[in-house]
Amino acid sequence: MKKSERNKELAVITYIFLGIFMLLMGYFVYFNVFVSEEVINSPYNARQDVFEDRIVRGDILTNDGTVVAKTEVSSDGNQTRVYPYGNVFAHVIGYASKGKSGIESLGNFSLLRSHAFFLEKMYNEFKKEKNKGDSVVSTLLLDVQQTAYDALGDLNGAVIAIEPSTGKILAMVSKPDFNPNEIDNIWDSLVSSEDSTSTVLLNRATQGLYPPGSTFKILTTLEFLRENKNASDYTFDCQGSLTKDGVTINCYKGSVHGSVDLITSFAKSCNTSYANIGLTLNNTKFKGLCESLLFNQKLPFELPYKKSSFVLSKKSDTSEIMQTAIGQGKTQVTPLHMAMITSAIANDGELMVPYLIDSTQNYSGVSVKKNKPVSYGKLLTEKEAGIIQEYMENVVTNGTAKTLAGQSYQAAGKTGSAEFSNVKGESHSWFVGYANKGEKEIALAVIAEGAGAGSEYAVPIAKKIFDSYFN
Amino acid sequence: MVNIIVEASKYLIIIFFAVYAYLCFSVFSNRKTDEDKAAIFSGQNRLMFFIHFIANVDILIKSENKEIIIFYAYQVILLASILILYRFLYPKASRLVVNNMCMLLVISFIMLSRLSLDKAQKQFFIAVISMIITLFIPFFIHKIKYLKKLTWIYGIGGIFLLAAIAVAGRVSYGAKLSFSIGGISIQPSEFVKIMFVFFVSSMLCQSTELRHLIKTTIMAALHVLFLVISKDLGGALIFFIVYLVMLYVATKRPLYALGGLVSGSFAAVIAYFLFRHVRVRVLAWKDPWAVMKGEGYQITQSLFAIGTGGWFGLGLYQGLPKKIPVVEQDFIFSAISEELGGIFALCLILVCISCFIMFLNIALQMKEQFYKLIALGLGTVYGFQVFLTIGGVTKFIPSTGVTLPLVSYGGSSLFSTLIIFAIIQGLYILRQDEGENNDRSKKEKRKVKRTKRKDEKVRKE
């Protein structure tokens, strides 16, 4: 009794120290269990290379279980990376030599680690045989990817499809493409700057910057809705062109739309009406809206991408204001970004962070880690999303994307023809949209370079993808 | 064949060390008789030599350097000598503390041999010299009765050394830490730590009146101040905490400790805004990834090492610990974690905790206030330093650049830690004598126990 009284303070100190030691050990365990995975995946972790000596690089699978990248080991121990679908998955799966790209880069560390049964692993190590690395299961769907690849055909451009409720990327195609099986042989010709095909390695879906054309009218409409409470009362008499301060904006191929309200302007993609709307908008607020929809911002995406830009300001002149309102001007976007905006609209305003790796599993299929969908937050309110959805549905029923009407699924979207040169009539063909059938939903962005009107080229490509996904 | 050995040894080392760490704690179980304990301690010795042997086979195979064989033999001689000499010269010393001391040295020799044989040999040489010197310390603690009267020699001497280093020290990694005498670099603050504990113990055991406390506090503050001037932040923090702990235990007033803690936090905030190198450390701690190529390089490399090593480690020579700057010193824990594994690293923390408990345990048992405070002070120095270094390299707290006692490379650190361990042994021996002279009731209890045990033996027979 007396002794414990005398030593109370010592006991307190002992317990405090034991407490902080427990915290330290707890943190160490926490780090190893929850944090280290992300840390060691960093491309700056030089230790990844150490693993290549001990592990046979794992497979990459589509979400439906088809192997799209594997390593074959010949009897003399030589390893070759094989891509059974060749060009179809070129950019999105990427390549694993000559630096790494695509999912090969994203999932590099998982592919180089083995979660095989530990006795089997020990057995292999004893035999001095390499263990088989884990498989990476992507979010991609073989059919959708193949359809998108075929539908784009010989045209240059990109297709990206996302599941709006999760952010899973279902397809990602970029053309011109390359055969990843040949990467070591064609590398030198691909990277030499004088070669005309030097942009082959560029993933246009994420790194291609294009003028958005009429697809940008989604954002102009949204800003007009925010600035005008009774936007539905808007009417405009389209004479086929609008001239202000010596600058003339024409409707596509000289169409005259007559008296139009907002929803009809959107459905018919009436340039004259939108140039008129643009002139009424507050440029600063417009820029604010665009930035809240991730223009001039970093995108929540793990692979290399380009930032979209929107530069309208107080100082912009009439010409730039009118051009910007119809998606020309200096605005530039990536297909990825447009697909994300479309996906958020389809998902009632909430953007799900787009991702490519669904899960990792050991080579025999036992799950190691499952990636869960992550919300980025609301890009627009549910009410706004509802209105834009209605407008986009109207484009299919009454507007420029009638090809998509009357299908087993409900489609909605916006077409675009983005002029990219001074030569009249040369334009990129755009379509952004989504479709659903019951619970199943898909959002996408399609761009076909230099093809012409969106309704003629991009919409049929989208239709093929929708058909393949729903049927 | 080589692979079988290397792979199997990786797991064997983990298993043996886990058992060793377990025994550090299971030995305190009430049901254990003295014979049981002796068996456990001998078991720990065997485990240590197993680990030492296996790891050196690994190192030999991987480095293919035949020098390892001779170096290994020298190490075995040293370790065996320590164990035998302690048992014969000081049969009353704590065997657990001796075992842990040797175990930590073994880990140090293994890791340093793997990282740099040259440094390992230097470390070994210092260990030999230090062991010879410190072997006499328990004897002196026992014989010299006027240790507590040398108050101002400790105090003034310590401040003098720290002031000298602040003025004339050599700068390394932004801090002034060392002198160079005759080609040997010495870090006086490692030794001043011990003098400081002696000074504070001797002051506080004389009296805990306010005037006396103020005098003591001013002296303590001067120590800390000179360390801050030398930019030795880890050192300053250790002195500060040690003083607060000793003050609290000696005065039994939590308010003093709390007041000290609050004013210390204020001082830390001021230091943050005043000194760039403090801000850099905090910055590198908060988000090392943002400054990965600059201030955060060391800590991110350390986290790569620990993370990549995982629970079972990559195996000796299988990782890239040399990517971490100053890995042999402040970041040795990361190298251990990378190559020997997270489980091994956790067990290492447990062994350090076991040492700390033994230090505070002797403080608990000492009757004389002076010795009690010394055990407490040295225990705090040890425990807090372990926390600072491991917490720092795992990014639990900002890195302060202190070494892991007995494991990190560094002569002064090794020597001073061996002194601390020897002092603690001296106190254990002192305590046993105290017990034999004074504590009659205990003796009687022991008698009862002994007869009981005899009865049991008789029955068994």
C-alpha cells in the first residue's frame, strides 16, 4: 500500500510511455495494412524494378474475364508480353516496355506482386522459379471496346464510355493506333518527331484537346438557366445568321430555324440563337460555372491527361463571346472531360470518379483487392441535371440525333460539329450522350476527326455502342 | 540451393526473433520459478546466436566476401564474453537487460554488415572498447558513495560541453553535433544526456523547495537552449522531456509537468516560425509527397522501404535500403523493416519496450531517491529516443534526426548507450544488496516459498 502510494508517479510515467509505444505500433500496423499499398505503387518507388527479377508479370483482364495482356515464358526462360487483341486495346491497356503506359503503368505494382498461396510461393522460391504476379481486372468490357474500335473504323478520333453510377470506364479507344505486340520494333519510328504518325502513341481520349463544338451548348444552356429564372420563356427568331459588331454567326449549313425557344434551340443546335444567348451572359460567372465543371482544373483521373481550357473574361470581344457560346473560340476539351460531364448529368448531377482498375486477384482468381466507386461530388444540382436530361432527350426525339430514337433503350445526347480550320466545312464530328434500359446505363463521348456533322458520323458510332451494350 | 537457404533463413529469423520478443514478456509471469527464468534467459541466448548465425550465412552467400567469416567469429567472441563476464562478475545483474543489450547489438552488426562492412567493423571496434570500459561501471556504482554529491560537476560540465559544441562544433546535416579529436568524431551531447540525468537527480533528491526547483529549471533550460542553438532539435526535445518527467516524479505535482508541457509547446511554435529547418521538418512530415524530390526525399524513400518490405521483408540484400540517405544512422529502422520485415520490426520495438520497462522497473524498486531518479531519467532518455527515431522514420511524427540506441551506426551513441545499460545494471545489483540488508519481511516470504518448493520437490520424488 505504502509502496504503491510512493510510486504512483512512476506508474503514471510508465503507462504514458507504454501508451505512446502502443500508438506507434498501432500506426505501424495501420501503415502496413492500409497505407503502404498506395505508397509503394508510386512510380518513384525504385523498388518496383527489384520485383521484375522474381515475378512473372501478371495478366490484365477485361471486366468480363477475357485476358487482354499476358506474359508468355518460353522454355529457355525468355519472357514476351502478349496482347491477344492487338490494336483494339492499344492505348488503354498500354505497353510494358519502353517506359509504361495505360493500365500496364497504372497497375504495374500489382502485376509485379504475387498473392499466390504462400506455401506455393515458398515452393517456387525454393525451386528458384519465378512466382506468377497478380492479375489486374479492368473495368473495360470486351464487346463495348471492340464495337467502339470497329465503329470508329478508319477515322481518327476517340471514344470513351463510362458507367455513370460508378465511374467505371467501359471502353476507351483512340485512333490512329498501334500494335502493342510490336512496340519494341516500331518504337523508334513512332517517337521520331519527323514522322507524320508521331501522334500515334497519344491517347486522344484523355490527351487530345479539341474544340467542343455544339456539345458545349450544354454548358451555355446551364449558365443561361442559372442567370435567368424564367429561361423557359426565352424565344428567338432564327434567320440563319446573326451579325453583331461586324461578326456573323451562321447556323450549320445555312439552316433557318425560325422562331425557337430554348429547348428547340438546343435540339436543333441553333448557332444563331446560342450566339444571341451568349451575348446576354455574364462572362465571369460563365467562367466560374465552367471551372466548377472542371475546365482549367485538374481532373480526378490517374492516367496522363490534358486539362481542358475555357478563357472567356470581361475583356473578351463580341466575336469571342459569340464563338464561345456555340463551342468554337478558344475553348478546348478532351473527350474524357466531356464524357465525365455527360456522366454527371446522367447520374443526376453527381460525378463518380472515372477509373480503370476494378480489382486485383491472384493468378488463380482469388480476390486480393476490390476498388470501390468514389464520388467526386455534385457538379450540378439534381434539378439542373433533370432539365439538361430533358433537353438532351429532346435532341433524340426532335433534334439532330433522331437516329437514336425508337430503340429498346432510352437515349439522350448532344451532337456537335467542331470547325478546326479556316477551310469551310472541315469539322470534327462530336456526340456526347447516355442511354439506359432499366438499371443499365452508359454515358459516352465520341469524336471523329475531320468527318463533318455530328449527326452524320458520331451518332451512328454511338448507336453501335449502345446497341452492343444493351442487346 | 542458395535460394533455399536465403528464403528459409528469412522466415527462420522472423520466427526466432518473435519467440525471443515473446520471452522478454512471458518471463514476468507469476508462475515462473527462478529455474524457469534461468531457462528462458538461456533460451534467449540460443535464439540470439541462431539469428546471428543464420543472418551471417546469408550475408556471406550474398556478398561472397570471405572477410565475413572472421568478422563473424570476432562478434561471437565478443557476445559470448559479454554474457559470460556479466554472469561471473555480476551474478546479480538483470539477465534480461544483458540479453536485450546483446540482441540489439546483434541486429546492429547484421544490418551494418549488410549495408557497409567497413562501418560494421568500425562499430564493432567501438563496441569492444566500450564494453571493456563499461564493464567496470556496475562496480563503481556499487562502491562510490559520493556520486550524488557531484551535482555541479555534472551540471556545469554538461553546459560547458554543449556550449563548446554550439560555438565550435562541426556541422553535419544542418546541425552542429560533433567535435573531431585526433581523427575521431565525438558527439558530446550523447554523454551530456547522462550527466544531465545525474545532475537533475542529485538536485531533486536534495530538496524540492521552489527556490531549489527554479535553480534546477534554469540549468535545465540552459542545456536545452544550447542544443537549440546547435540546431540539435531531437537532442533538445529529449532533454526537455526527460526534465519534465523527472520533475514530475520528484515533486509529485502534475501541474509542474503540465505547465512545462504548455510552455514547451509555446516554445515549439515560436521555433517553428523562427527557424527554417524546423519548418522544413514539419513540411516534410505533413506532405512529403509534395516535396518528394527535396525535403521529403528521405522520408518518402523510408516509406517506400517499409511499405515494399511488407510483413515478411524482402530478405537481406534483396531490397534497396541504400536509397535512403543516412540509412545506417537515423533510418536504420527502415532498412530493418524493408529487408527483415514488418513483423521483425514490430518485435524490435517490443524488445526496446522490454528494455524500457526494465529501466523503469528498477526505478520502481530503488529505495534511495537519487538512484530512483537516475533509473527514471535514463529510462526516459532511452524510451523517448526510441520513440522519436521510429516515429520519425515511419512518419508518425516529424523526423528529428536521432539514432536508434545500440542499433544505429555511431560511436558516441553506442558508447553512451552502453554506459546507460551498465549504470542500470549497477542499480540492479545495488537494489539486490538493499533488499538483502533491509527487507526482512521479503526474506521471510522467500523462506516460505523455498520451503514450499522443497515440499513440492519431495512430493514429486
